[in-house]
Amino acid sequence: MLFFIHLETRRVSLVGFTPYPDQDWMEQQARNMTMEEWGCLRGCRYLLHDRDTKFCESFRELIESGSVKPIRLPALQQYTVHYHEERNHQGKGNRILFPSQTEARRNMGAVRCRERLGGLLKYYQRQAA
């Protein structure tokens, strides 16, 4: 299954599904997604994706030809840490779901902005008092 989540609106677009996502299939999906009239990536500047081999060079080139910059995430592990230990969740009372032990004890000090993945992910944290 190939789907995309628009980060700003949280809209999910189901692009397609196949038991064997080969290069030809991925290239066709890239063409469909960047179509000027109805592609789900129209108006988007970036496409974040993992390092799975199905996101081949020709797929990335087709995405880029549609004026969308494909960005390979350096590590999903970093996003997982951010999602669990650093990101506040509005649907859960605007709290961090699983704060690290260090962060759980920290409740004083100035607030500072921190970044992961070259600034793609930003979060705020108190400095040690």
C-alpha cells in the first residue's frame, strides 16, 4: 500500500496498492501523484520518505520533475524518538506521551527550541535549572 499524509492538513491520500511494488509501478505512481490537475502532491514542496529501495532513483526523478523535492529521511528511529519522547500531542491533552526519565524530572528552567532531522522536526524543551 502506498499512501501519503499531508503534514499541515493531516489529509491521507491512498495512492495505490500492489503485492509487488516494482520500479514500473512506482514510476507510474509518481506520475499520477504529480499530475497538475488532480495529483495528491500538487502544491506540495517536499515529499518525505524512508530509505526503502522501492523509492528508486527514477521514482525520485519523476517526483522532482513535478516540482516536488523528495527527501529521504535519515532515520525513522529519530522520528520515533521524537514522536514518543519530544512531541506534544494535542489529542492527548497537549502532553508528551512517553517522556524520557530526564525530561520527566525537568520542570524548571528556560524553554528552548530544539530540532531533529535538519530542522524538519522542531520541539520545545526546558533547560536544566
